Amino acid sequence: MFGEKKKKKKKKKKKKKKKKKKKKKKKKKRPQCRLTKKQQQQKTAVLRIDLLHPHPHHHQIRGGRRIMKEYGD
């Protein structure tokens, strides 16, 4: 009764599972609204005028010379 003590069973340690990193989904860029032919012409006209005498409120247009060449001003 008091003599032999029962040996305690050692508990096995559970191995921790590594968490897999979730890949971030890339947001698809939505296509911008296509301009109609008339709107496109108006836009280029504004650019052309802007190149000749830039409006102070308009941002500087990059590649100005290229546009000039295209529209032969």
C-alpha cells in the first residue's frame, strides 16, 4: 500500500507547427475609361496650346518636344 510508488509517465511535448505566411493578393488595376475620338482631340489640343504658352495652373507636361513633333507645331 505505502511501499511502491507508481512511476509517473513523462508527457511528450507537442511540436509547434510553423504557420504558413499568406501571400498578399495583388490588386488588379481597373482599366481607365477610354476617351472618345472627340475627347481625345480636345485633350491633345489643350496639350498643344499648353506647350506653346503653358498655363500656370497646369502641371508641367513631360515629353513636350515629342508632342510638338507629333502635331507639327
